[in-house]
Amino acid sequence: MESAYKLDDKSFDYIYEENVCVPLKQKGTVRCNVYRPKRAHRSPILLTYGPYGKDVHYSRFHPESFAEVPDEHHSPHSSWETPDPGFWTSHGYAVVRADEVGTGQSPGVLDTMSRGTSEAFFDVVEWAADQPWSTGKVGLLGISYYAGSQWRVAARQPRGLSCIIPWEGMSDYYRDRCRHGGILSNTFISFWWNRQVVTNQYGRPGRAARGWGFDTIEGDLPEDQLVLNRRDQNDDNASKQYRDQDYYASKEYDMADIKVPILSVGNWGGVLLHLRGNVEGYLNAGSKLKYIRFITGRHDLPFYSKENVEMQMSFLDAFLKDEDRAGWSTGEAPKVGITLRKGNVGYNDAEAEKQYQQRFENEWPIPRTQYTKYHLTPTRQLVESPDTFEDSKLSYRAPGSLQSQQKIEFLTEPFTTETEFTGHIVAHLCVSCTSSGIREPSEIDIFTTLRHLDSKGQEILYTGTVGDPVPITKGWLRVSLRKIAESHPRNTPWHPHREYLATEVQPVIPGEIYEVDVEIWPTNVVVEPGHRLLFELSSGDTQGAGLFEHSSEIDRPRERLEGWNHVHFGQGRENWLLMPVIPPVSGI
């Protein structure tokens, strides 16, 4: 293989090495770019490994976003969702940016998020630690894909890996990303695959002409070969439904194997992609030193804000330079940092969101949480003290979609005192399905949403992943996958744990009533006096789904879902939301 190696120590403020070859233990080679401080003999390393193209400039990948990134993070080699070489080399760090196997200039089969991907990442980490210009300490820092991959490679414990900062990155491929409650989240996977991944496949013609990096060093590949050289996530996720199928099982790892210090950063607005993963990774990693911070805003810009970069550098300096200014290495730093979403500041307005206050805690979930049941009533209310109801039901059509919403809503009375909800939510429901007169359904897909209404009944919306307006939070469940792993150590009253195995599929028979617990993603909201909460139950996506719809006709065929869905009330049939109420603490 031609290396096409190029070194430039004159054109930039840092030494730039292009297309450095990293041999893999299994077989093949990964190519990376290296950016090093000019005055340092040895430097600690910030490493990223991903499919978006080490040579695709941020301004080409997402020009609108790049225009909003602070100028100090603009350099000739700025790249989407990764640390900027110009900034970090000026602070004594080397930056290594690798093209994932099958993408950019790294040959091989494109198989994102696979076991092979993690194995290759492992090799790149150890290679970086062994370089003569390296101190031997490697840190991982990046957003989204460049965060999610950190959990998996850290569990393999590569030599030299010293700390990770997974910034808004899913840790559970099945539950966080692909199948929410067992239901395929297909539209984002399609958008992501077609725009951000396949466009950068190794051997794809015309990349340089499009300004999408450089043409492949070894030349273009014909389309039939490109197809053979990739595992299409659209096809794989649509055809595979359960965690014990090899497609998902091969991506599994044990979070307890992660031992390096962690700073997990989750975003309250990431209610359909990364938030759950940041919480689960924090809770279940085996690291002695682990921290979590909850932020707001879009998924791209907060990474580059002055205060967040200072936090990143403080953490990285502690473990990569032995310069600890905040007690990260001693455990004195607060374990949990929370942004409190109080008031209506609008959405997609970073300046306005600075009004949100910050608070630190030492545990998650917060130990003083008062888990409180808000009961659903046949009169469509949410109440803390329910009456006894005669047998009755509320019904809505199925299947619903973002274009044809089918739902019922339950509303609290106006709150009389300020009330904070921070933590995990569970919906307990008594549900059934019946025929609409066309065919007999054999499945129920439950979609839940929690919304915040002001004193005038207008919804307060928050900033979603791409700047879109989102509600407080969402949750899902496919009723045939309702079985809870009751003896699993992760299963708790506030967080039902499911294995989603093919061997655990249970029938859904029209007319039979099933009691189910729906996991709703963790959240924070401060409800002011006069405001209300609205709980929405639907048979498909509703407002706030954005890019993350569950609309696959393969996964949600009409013949399996069409009919009426019901919520049942009466003797022995309780329906409630378990809400995490946080009592005020004097002085906070």
C-alpha cells in the first residue's frame, strides 16, 4: 500500500503529519493525521477515530455550525465533532485524528460501531501511546460518534489510555440508538448513513470535487465493489430486532470493564439519541473516578464554549499532564453537575440558556429524590391522590405517525409551589388492543411524551439535538417485549431493565389487558407555580421526534398494528407516572 505520507512543519502553527499509517493487529492499516506542538519534545495525545473523514473541513461538513464556533477553535484542520488542532496544540497537546476502517483513506470494509471497529480503535490508541513524540498518555475527546466509540474501546483497556470525555455519546447501541423500547428509530439512521458515512467511504469517486476531503490515494472503486465493502446499517437494523441476534450481540461489551477516569457529558435535550447513554455509561462503568455533567443547547456548539472547554482542559490536564486544579484525580470534584431548566428562555438560543442555573450533587440518582406517583384518570387528569374508578377505558387509533398523530393526553392541575423533577421516570400502564374492523392487531407500540405548559397553557419547548424544539422527555415500549429482567442488578423501581431477547418475546392478543412499565428517559425540569405537566400517550411519533422518527414499514407494518389501543381503569388497574421530585435544600 502506498503510504502517501506527508509532513509539514512550516505552513501551520503546529507540525502537521498527513496520512500516517497505523498497522492493525488483525490485518490492514488505518491512516491518521497527526498535529503536534512545535516546541514540545513529547506531548499527551487527544485521539479521535471515526467515519466522517479526517480531511473533511468543518466548514464544508456543516458550514452554518462552523460559523457559530468561537474563532479560537477555527484552524486549517478544524473538523466536525472533534477537538480543533490549532487550539489544543497551542495548549501542549498532540491531536491524532484517524479515519475509521473503510472510510476516508483507510481501506477495508465499512462496518461502523462493530466489534472490528473497536478492535482497530484499540490498536490506534496503543500505537499513539508508543510514538516517540508521545508522553505515553492518551485521552479521548469528541462528540456523538466520537463519544459513543469511547465507551467501547475503553472497555478493552488499551495500553496508554488515561481518561475519556464522551461528550453526548450513546453507550448502548440497541437501547440508546437503534431500537427505543424495541421500536426501530429508522429515519435518523438513514439520514446519518446516507449523508455522513457513505459519502466518505473509502474508494468513493468525486470526494475532492465535492470538497468532501480528498480522493482515495489508491484510486476509486466501482459501485458494485463499494456495496460489497460496507455493512448497511439501514438494512441490518430493519432486519434484526433482538439483542441476542448476532448483529447486536457482536457489538456488546461490559461497561464494568471500563476503568479509566470518565467525564460523561449528557444533554437534557438529547431525548432521542445520546442522553440515556451518557447516564448509563456513568452509572455502570467500573471506573473509580467518574463524573457526569448535564448541559443544554444543541449537540454541536456547547462542546466549544469557553466554560466547557475550560472544564475539558481541567479534566484532561489532571490525567494527562498531572496538573489537577479541580480535584478530579482525588475525587474531590463534584460527581454530578446539573443544569436546571427553569423558565421559558426559548430554544436554540445559547445566550438565553445561560440563564439556567447550575447545581452540583455527589450522587446520581440524587439520594434525596422523592419518587412520587402521578395517577392517570379516566377524565384525563394526572393526580397524586386518585379516586376509585369503575371499569372504563380511553382509546386511540393505531398506528400513529408524526403526520397522523393518534393520542390521548393527561393533565395536572396548576402547580401551587415550585417543583423540581430531576432523574428517571417510569410509566405504569394497563393496555390492550382491539380490531378497528379491518384486521386483528397483534402488537402495541407505546409512545410517551412529557410536556411542560405555562400558566397560559402554552408549551415550553427546549433545545433538541439539532436546535429543534423538543418536550421535556420521551419514552417507548413494544408490548411484545414487555418482559422485565427482574433479577438483573440494573433493574430498579425507577428504571425497569429489559434484555430485548428473541427468547423473551410474548404474545399480544386482542382483548387481553397487559400491565407494562415504560422506561422514560431521564430528565430535569423545574415547574413554577401556575404551570402544568401534560403526559401524552400515543401510537406513533408526535411533536419533538424531529430527525428521529420510528416510521419503518418493515418494523411497524400496518397489518400488525392497525386497530384501537386502550388504557384501562378500574379495580386493580392502576396507571401512573413515577416522577423524581427533588425537595429543596436550604442554601441551594
